[in-house]
Amino acid sequence: MAPSFDWWSNDTHKGTPVVVKMENPNWSMLEIEPTSEDDMIPGEHHHHRRAGDKGRGKNAKQLTWVLLLKAHKAAGCLTSLASATFNFVGAIQRRVASGRTDSDEIGGRGGGVIENQTVRKRFYFCIKVFLWLSIVLLGFEIAAYFKGWHLGSPQLQLEYLMINSSYGVKGLFDSIYSGWVYVRVEYLAPPLQFLANFCIVLFLIQSLDRLILCLGCFWIKIKKIKPIPKQRISIKDVESGDNKAEGYFPMVLIQIPMCNEKEVYQQSIGAVCNIDWPKEKMLIQVLDDSDDTATQILIKEEVHKWQQQGANIVYRHRVLRDGYKAGNLKSAMNCSYVKNYEFVTIFDADFQPTPDFLKLTVPHFQDNDEIGLVQARWSFVNKDENLLTRLQNINLAFHFEVEQQVNGHFLNFFGFNGTAGVWRIKALEDVGGWMERTTVEDMDIAVRAHLHGWKFIFLNDVECQCEIPESYEAYRKQQHRWHSGPMQLFRLCFPDIIKAKIGFWKKSNLIFLFFLLRKLILPFYSFTLFCIILPMTMFIPEAELPSWVVCYIPATMSFLNILPAPKSFPFIVPYLLFENTMSVTKFNAMISGLFQLASAHEWVVTKKSGRSSEGDLLALLEKEAPKQHQQRGNSVPNLDALGKEETRKQEQKEAKKKKHNRIYTKELALAFLLLTAAARSLLSAQGIHFYFLLFQGIAFLLVGLDLIGEQVE
């Protein structure tokens, strides 16, 4: 019960009970209730005392216990803070002791280095130069502050310099600092302010684009607009042998490209084999590019098991494994039997389509020869695994529900996601098939199909489960490929866009919105404005960034981004900070793709963990087993074998528990740069700028020490 401080009240109760609960279990709970006059002020009857005296006597012990309780809570907070600090320091020590930094990263199927070493060193060198320069300037500014140089606007600074020059500057330090202020005002601030204004304009254009996309999504929601097929497939037993069964059942080829995906191959093959479609009109190709012999054997055995259970599935392994995923798909499409099929569906190795996937997507092609692609939305089995997966879910939810849904409805075009989509084979052949010229073969073929007049449909209500990276290392590699590939593709297809026989608006959308604004300008201004210009304005205060640029518009954009994932609202601040942190990787990748550096050509398979997948698949198979038994006789999956496999994978996870996380040097250097700029902002009393720089610096520090995402003991 909370203590009462209403000493002016007319309550005649002889005592107010106080219940004090201590958080420490070794402390007891006390209840104090004075019931006799002995507890009152001696010499006075409580009916004849003044109200103030009565209150003071009544609440003396209460106030003592309240103060003790507050002191105990404060001690508990300090203890928790100390414990968190020790854990944080311990994590840092483990990272440093491991000695593994991002410079050790190797990847790609050929073991090539992910980032060009020369570019990596130059980029890191530039950041270190900014860092050391900022530290020197911080010490210089602190010394000037204590010597009385409290200057505000450039006009005040020039007036102060003029006064000093009239009466003579006293001391060597004052002379040096006055010269530094003059250089700042006359030579450094104007170009920095121009660059800041340029980035602000880009920021406003990109924010306007995002706002328009959100308004388009709201319009679709209000009007309840969604693509509707001309004829829905009847949910009847189509495998009963009756060729006249109701519905539209064209020949469909399903491809599962994979490369060393031993964590997830079983769940994807099992889910695809359980798709409800006439088996004589469906062929499953497992396109295995694994160079690990043990993984090849496991996948072969899995395919053989489903063949024995009646699934129409084949295993393919290339001898010459060039061209990465595009080369794998291109090789599979050259098979002679492909000419018998009308559509092809692609699922990456971690995707688990529902049994009705084809029934929900294929009917959209019926009697509509202009449709080349039907794309389903992704959902994630591990979106709540850690902070990193929650932040990725925000981004991807916005990408699918807003960007792709709006572009699909109003433009009939969006970038193919590389998986969970159905292509008309005629459309693929019309645009020249898969090409190996970029690491974003999915975007490449989508752009070429759009230039040839094919239309796309996005189904926001058809979901396909998959997995998102749980470690920052895997996510960083994935984002590098996703942001270097589009710039690489833009260089290659720009002449084709200019020559294409499509409308001016479609060409403008491709060049200015799809490529330049969303793929080039976004990472450029995000990194330049918030990681370079903002810290520099702290040391050159004559160039300014308004508070609405630093705080209000980014917060509004983050709010709009998070609307498609409303359960993620508690993470809106970490999301804003993390997006700025990822701008380092995205900017580096964009430069790499734009200038055709070596890292733009490296393909790194995103690491999978297979988490939460085996259990989902077992539940699905147990649900489908009775029906499949009735329909296919001996095609009931071996649940015991899957259970053993689940146990084996769990043991493997336990064995891998001791590995070390990495240290990311660029992110750490930027963390200290931002924290140094935050300390400098205190001298000019810039409140919002200080808090942004402080929290952004902490975010960079956490990411640089790999304390976000997969936590490894």
C-alpha cells in the first residue's frame, strides 16, 4: 500500500498501515499500524492536536520506511547497472581475445575475399583519419572553452575576431584558435554547408517517395484491393485419376537451387513434395551445387526417399559449377523435358511453401497472357529469435507490404525476390533466360522482363515461410550482395532502358526511382549525412544541420516503416539507429558495385541455422499424414527418420556453441568518431544533436563488437 501524504485530510483513523516490500528475498515485509495513543505525540490528545501536528506524528515512521525503500531500490538499480557493465566489459574482452576481425573474412565458393583489400584499407584509413582528427580537435576545443571562447553564430565569431584584432590577441593559444575560427568561417563551413544542404535535399526526396508509397498502401488497404484470379481452383481430390477434375492445372516445374545447405535441405524438399498438385503435372528439380561430398550424399538420400514415396522429384548436380545461382538455374532450364512445362516455380533451400501454394498463385495466369510473374510474400520462422531478426522483420515487412504491393498494383512491376515466385517459362525465354552477369540475377531478369512488356502480380496474402540471418556476419554479407548487385546491374542495363520500347514514365521509374533513388541515393545520403557530415558540424559549428533533419523526419520515417509490423513498435528507436549503422555496409557495397570492384562479383551463400524449422515441418507432416495416406497409399513420410535428424541437428548446434564472434573495425572506428562528436556537442549545448550522436555511437559500438544478433557463449 502506498504511503499517504494527505496531512490536511479529516481522516479519524488511528493509524495508516504501511506495507514495505523489499526486492531482496532475504528482507521481510513489515506492516506498521499505530493503534494506540502511545504512538502519538506525548502530552496531547489526538482530538485536540492541530492538523499539521497530527500529520507529522502520523507519517513520521511512514516517511522513514519510504526513504529506506527508495534507498533500497536505488541500490538495486546500481547493482543491476554494475552487473550489466561487467557483462558488457566481459563480452568486449572475449571479442578482443578472440582476435578475429572483419579483415579475416573469406567467402564465396572459390574462397575469394569478400571485399577488395585495397578498397577496404582505404575506406578504413579515411575513417581512422577522421577519428584521430576529431580527437585532436576535441582536446583543442575543450582548452578553448576554458579560455573563454564561447562563440555561437558565425557572425558573432567574426565580430569577436575583429574586436580581438583591433586590441591585439593575447597569448599564443588565442592567436592559434582565432586563426582556426577564421579558417572555419571563411573556408571550411561554406563547402560543408553546401554538401549538407545537398544531402538534405536528397533526404527530403527519398522521404517524400517513402511517404507516397505509404499513402498508396493505405489506399489499397482502404479500398481492399487485391489481385483476384479469373477462376479459382476447386479443392477437390485431383489425384483420384479423373483428368476432368475441376480447376486449372497446367504443367509446373519446381526448382530448389541449393549450395552446401545441409541445415535446411530436408525441410524445403519435404515442404515442396507435400504441395497439393497433380503429381503427373508437377516435376521437382533439386539443383544441388554443393562442393561438399557429405552434403551431396545427404541430399541424394533425401531425394531418393521421396521418390520411393511417390513424389515426382529428380536430383541434379553440375560438373562445372560456374555462374553461381544464375548458372545453376540456367543449366536446369536447358534440360530437354522443360519444353513440356508451362510454368516454373523457384524456392530457395530454406523456403517452406504451404500445400496450397500453387493453387493460390498459378490461377492468376489463366486467360491473362501478359502476366509473366506471380510473386508471393515471405514470412519468417525466426523473426523473434533476437534483436537482429526483429529489426530485419521491420525492413522486410515494409518491403513486401508497401514497396512491392504498391508497385505491383500501380505499375505491374517490382524486383523479383529470387524465390517464392512463379514464372511463365515463355517470359523467361523471351528475355534471354538467366544471365550470370551480376550477383542479383533475380532483379536482372525482372528488369529485362519489364522492358519486354511483361506484367507482374504481387500477392500480399500468400505467404511462404523462410529464415532470415540470425548473426550480424551473415546479414552483413547478404546486404553487401543485395546493394552491390543493383549498381552493377544499373551500369549494364542502362543502355537497354534507354532503347526499350516502353513509355517515358516506365523508363523514368526504372532509372530515377527504382535504381537511383532507392538503390544509390539512399545509402549515399544515409552514410554521408549522419555518419560524416553530422559529426563534422560539431567541430565546424558554422555549418549546421537543423533539428528536424536529425530527429523529427527520421523518427517520422521510422514510424511509417514500422507500420506494416505493428508488434515491432517497441523497437522503433533501435530500428532507426540500426538502419544508420548498416549504412556503412550499404555505402561500401554501393561503391563496389558502381565501380565494378572485385567484391561486387563475389557470391556468398547466406548462412542458415535451420532453427525452428524441423518442428514446423513435423507438425505439418503429422497434419497431412492421414490425408496423404488416403491419397497416395505408401507416401506417408518417415517421421521417425525426421525425428532422429532433428536430434542430430540439435547435437550439432550444441557442438558449435564455442565459436567466437568477430570485431568489425569500420563500425568501431565510427562509434568512437560519433562519441567524440557527441562530447564536442556538449560545449555548444546542442541537445538533440548530442543525444543522437550519443545513441548512434553506442549503436555503432554494439554492432562493431558483434553484440547484436546471434549471441555466442
